[in-house]
Amino acid sequence: MISPIATITAVLGLLASATIAAPNAAPAAEPGTTLNVRDRWLGNIDMNAACEFQYGGGTKAYTIGNGCNDWRCDGDRGINVNVYCYNHFGSDAWATCGGGTVWDWQCHGP
């Protein structure tokens, strides 16, 4: 039997990852993702730069709360943080939000 806490955590993770992803884009890594020992930090994510890349120059990022998936671009559009990491650090980079707040998004790679 699955514990109620595990069920709630899984459901919240699915809802949260769907919230930040742009439509028809790969979902962002789930908040609290555990990194493998071999994974290395590549850099933090500049959410304004991510919005500008996805939606054009002048598009700004803003938050609607303090959780990992509370970032939006102008017009209440989602941010695909994996695309940001891919474009800045290469095709083997991905996004994680290990600390659980809007300020904890980072790019990692092997």
C-alpha cells in the first residue's frame, strides 16, 4: 500500500511540473529532484533571459508565489527551464529546483 504522504507528494510534483512548462514543451524537472553524485552544477537560471528566449525580447519573468513552479512570463505564460539550460550549457544539461523556492532553479549536467 502506498502511503498517503507519498501519494500527495507525487500528485503535487506532477501538478507543479505541469504548471511551469510551456505548452507543448518538455516538462521541467520536478522540485526536490535528487541529484546523482556525478551530476555537476552548471549555473543558475536567469528567468528573464528564459522568458526572452521563449517569447521574444522584452518579455519579463515574475512570480505568483514562492514555490519552484511559481514563475511566469508576461501574459501568464509558462517557462520551460530545461530549454534555458539546453541553450546555455548544451544538450546534456537539465534544470532542477532542489531547494523548493523560486530562487532555487539551477542547470546541471553530467
